[in-house]
Amino acid sequence: MALDRKFLTTVATIVGTAAPVVAKYLKEHPEIGQSVQDAVTKLLAKRMSGPAGMLATISALREQVTYLTDSADDDAEAARAQQWARRLDNLQHATELLHDGASRREKKAVKEKLMTVRGEILAAFIAEKAEDSGPRQIGR
């Protein structure tokens, strides 16, 4: 699957500083393009403007964390996936509390934390997909 510039830009925006590494994975492993695009589409379909959208984003991220947990190759990867699962649990709890009349500042703080963890998880998801797909594609 050929990756278009718009998709790469979107992924780069989500993963932040990990963008160069993630772009390299996507270019070297074109076979993961569709599954990554599906995951990104699912994340972007969930608007994070309010608590309901944040909860939907958390749900989509849980699917990626489940994949990371299931495909962990060592204890460090498994521990990292467990940490993300706990962070998502904490964010879910905080988001549920936002329904009870939270201030703008509180909503913004939770949203920023969610955006940070979203980038971390997506970057790890892409790296793990590339790792699981096999050796690098040389000559592409």
C-alpha cells in the first residue's frame, strides 16, 4: 500500500517527536500500512472535544494496547503495555469526573494528557507492527 503525504502528516502530528522513526517504519514496511491506517482512522473518528469523545478515544487506544500486550516480545514491552493500560484507566476515571461540571482548565489538562498518551501508544503500535511483519524491506 502506497502511503500518501496527508496520511504521513497526520501520523506525524499524532506521534510528535517520534515522527521520523515512525515514518521510517511505515516506508520500510509497506505491508503494515493498511492496519496502521485503520487504527489512525479509528482514532481520528473519535472527537476529543468533550468527555464522550475522550472516552471513545480511550476505548480505541485500549485496542492498540491489547495488541501491544499480546505481541510483547519481552518483559520490558509487556510492562510498558501494562503501564499504558493503567494510564488509560486513570484517564478514563478523570474523564468520567469531567461530566460533573469540571472547569475548562481541568478538561484541557485531561485532554492534553490523553493526546500525549495517544501519541506514545500509536508510535509503539506502529513500531510493533513493523517488528511483527518481519525483516526490513530492502530496496524500497
